[in-house]
Amino acid sequence: MFINQFLSDNLLFLVIAGSLSLVLVGVLLTKKKKPVVIDVTKIIACFGEKNILRIDFKRQKINILTKNPKDVDYDQLKEQGVLGVNIVGDTVKFYFEKDNEAIYNTLKSTLER
């Protein structure tokens, strides 16, 4: 009896709260994130095109063999969205939050032109 009285007294409130919850869940599920756009020409400029000897993709990282890793503008590289950089000898290994393989493929095809 208590439950029936509670439901009848608060029916309008419960219907509105339930409807708002469904709308909120629907908005959150259908909201699309903006795709991250990486300008590979700016990435290449960070290295200097003549400083790039080879580009590889291993373990979700883009690896660029350079003539001289000291000539790379690492601050500008991070401004382009790079999350992490590791330098091993003359190879600069770096990665983005996502889409690393797609960025690698675009970098490679741009450098081959």
C-alpha cells in the first residue's frame, strides 16, 4: 500500500526523471568525438625533410631514422599532438593518442612523393 501511494503521488516526477535519463543516455551514446586531424607536412617540417632517412612502423610507434636526431624540433613535434618521444641512436620513435598507423601511412606516402 505504501508503494502504491508513493507511486501515485510521485508518478509525474518519475515519468519526467525517467524520460530525461533516456534522453541523456541517448545523447551520450550518439555523441561523436571530433576526429583528430594531423598535418603530416608539419611533422615532416619538425624533422627537416633532408634529415629523414627512413620511416617505419613498429609496436604502434612511428620510427624515423634521421641523419641527426639533434636537428629535430621536439617542442614543435609535441605541439602537433605527439604524446611520447623516444630517441634510440639516430632513430626517433614517437606516437599519438590514436590512429598511429594511419598517420604513419600518410607520412610515408607524403615522403615518397
